[in-house]
Amino acid sequence: MSVDAIVHTEFPKGYTVLFGADGNVIMAPQSFEHSSTIKSMQ
């Protein structure tokens, strides 16, 4: 997947998206509570 493709992709809400060095895209479900906790810590 190219950088342009990643920049223009809309990933679903509620998922954490990670990009591996080898080009893999990893999507993990994330709850609203988890998201709120992370945002408050930032």
C-alpha cells in the first residue's frame, strides 16, 4: 500500500490502525471508553 493510498483511506471509527514496517496494516477494535481514556491522557 502506497503512502498516497493510506492518506486517502477512511478507516472505520472505533478501530486503531497500525502500520507495520513490512507494509502490513493492522486494525484492532477499540471501545469508546478506551478512546476517551487515551485522549484524556494526551
